[in-house]
Amino acid sequence: MFDYVSARDIANKWNISQRRVAIFCMEGRIKNAKKLGNMWLIPDTAEKPIDKRTIRYEKQKKVELKPFIKWVGGKGQLIEQLEKHIPSDGEKVLTKYAEPFVGGGALLFNILSKYNFEEIYVGDINKELVNAYSVVKNSVNELIKKLTEMQFAFVPMNENGRRYYYYNARDRFNSLILSKDTAIEKASLFIFLNKTCFNGLYRVNKKGQFNVPMGAYKNPTICDEKNLRNVSEALQKVNIVCADYSLSKDFIDKDTFVYLDPPYRPISETAGFTAYNANCFDDNEQIRLAKFIDEINLSGAKIMLSNSDPLNVNSEDTFFEELYKAYTINKVEATRAINSKGDSRGKIKELLICN
């Protein structure tokens, strides 16, 4: 004998998405599952079917890839939860992947190490970040040489020596104009500063100059040669673009899985407060992004969007609930700074919005 439970209960038990459970039911792959209205009911003793997607992907698994830079809001801690929402229509495997806000690329590198998308598009509006990706892809030997030299010079120094070296490198980075001739040097300085600055932040002043102070790392890994070479090889099949996310529309179609990880809407312990400035991804930008998502949704693409959950601090702030009321809004738990003090961290809810 057995009892019936919901698809959500089974999804949690099997560590997959509720949508995937529903697909198994529709395909008749869960014995004695039955539909009541719009809800699937499943025996609590049911065994998880073999997922043919997983078999296909695991056979092609290569090496483990890691982001080669740190990035604020990185998704490394959420990879398992993000993977649950990588979609498939029955036995159809989507052939294209797009990530128009690539950042540190935690999900990108997870996908490159496990999945076999035929075409991949990644982009970002940060030209220094995109240059670093391009140099890793196209000039990894020269990049490794420069980073190795920096590591051998910087790591043995005392604090005063490190400060002198760091701020000289920062000044050099800010004085160089990005071009074909300076691309490798700028990428090496970008990665060096990322590995040695405070909290791996990327922040610029009003003049567009990087202004993050030095961090306090005892033994920073400035050149992870093995990972850089593995990443370089994996990026050979990736189209890397420096552009506004909206330009990815020409790439996206019904065969595409799209993951969007834009700058998060700020949350504050002050009710309803959102910080605005000329370079901020403010509420108008969030609304523009939502309209873009509506457009690519019409193409038949499968979409997943990450953002903050304003309800963490203001129970009346339903901004995203209203903006994405036509979509499925999932909540996941992440460890983030929850106020202006960087060392004040805690578990908060973030949103995963899917079509």
C-alpha cells in the first residue's frame, strides 16, 4: 500500500524541479501517478525514473570548470538549485544557451563542464570583464605568463611591498586604454586586481577608474594555470560579446535556454528604499528588462531570471510579484550581506523567475 503525495513533495525528495516531475508523469514514467484537476498525485513509494537528459550529459562530462574571477552576487552557492530549472520538453534537449549578464560565469562554467549545447552566447556590458573572457579564450599562454610573473613578485612581499605593488598595478590598469595592443596586459591586471582587492569587488568612480582598495589575503592564487587552460578550451565554442543584454535577442529562439542574472534590485532595511544614481540598474531598467523577457518569451525560449526578493525587508514591496505575475516565481535561499555592513551576512531569499 502507499499514500499519494504532491508533485512538489516528490520534486523535493528527488532533488529535481516540479516541472520535471510533471513531465515524467505526462510521459507515463511514474507508475500509478494520476492527475486531479491541474495537480499530479504520486505514490510516496514511487522510484525516480532514469532521466535520459542526465545520461546524455554525463557521458559528455569533461573537466570541472571554475570561474576564473570572483564577482559580487556570484551564483556558485546556488548552482544545485539553478540546475533544477534547466529545462527540457520531454526528450527534446535544447541546443542553444544564452547568458547576457555573464559576470563571474558560475552557471556558464557548470554548463560547459556538463552539458552539450551546440551554440553558446555570453555577454556583458562591462568591457574590461568581456576583454578578460576574450583573452582567456584567445591568448591564454600569454596571459598565464603575465599572471605567473605577478604571483611570484607579489606573494612573497611584506604588507608594505604588497601595497606599493598593488596600487602601482591599479594605476597602470586605469591609465591603459583598452585596445588590441593592450588587451592581454589589461586582462592580466584585471585578474590580478580581482584576486587581490577587497572582497573581489569591481567598482569604478565617476571617471570610470577602478578604485577598490587592496584586500588582506595571506596567500592569494593569482594564476590558477590548470583552470585557466581548461576554461580557455571550453570557451572555444562560446560567442563572447560586449553589449547590452537586448542585443542577445537575435541569438535567442525556441531552441534556447536563457539565464539572466542582472544587477539586483537593491534591498534595504529602510522600507521601500532603492538607491539610484546615473549608472545604477534602477527600477526603470528592471522594467525594461521585464519587457525584453516578454519579447523573448514569445520566441518560445526557456527563460530563468535571478533577482533579489524585496520581501526580505519590506512585506509590502511586491515589485517583482507584479512585474512577473505571468511567470513562475520560485524562492531560493542564499547567504548574502543584508545591510550596508559587508560583514553582516545572513540567509535571505532570492528569486528565480521562470516561464
